[in-house]
Amino acid sequence: MIGQFSNSSITLLNWYNNPSEFRFLGLTYSSPYVVKYNGDEGGQMTYYMLCWTNPRGETAPWSPTVSAIVQI
């Protein structure tokens, strides 16, 4: 984890092939955040972005995009 501010949350997004088809994964206040996938999604490349949100609702810039292969 890069750093954490008290009472802050992280907004997580991910997509498979097209960034315009992203989906909202959720908010988290702790690490790690575990994403559960269906069996037919195994082996696919997936991409993630996140941003910090403070208690006042202010958000930081979106992170760089990172990728991973779905492990089932």
C-alpha cells in the first residue's frame, strides 16, 4: 500500500479489454482488497485503477493503470 490517511477510503475500478467498460468494484478502508472472479474469467488479463477519497469527499487523482492475470 502506498500510504493511507486516517478515515480515508479507496475507490477501485477494473476492466478486461476496454477501459470504457470499467466496473466499480467497491470502496475499502484496509488492505488487501480481494476481488472474487467467476471460474470462466480465469486466465484473462484485467486492469485496475484506484483513487483516495478523504472524509470530506475530496478525491485524489486516479492512479496509473495496473494489470494482472485473473487467478482462479
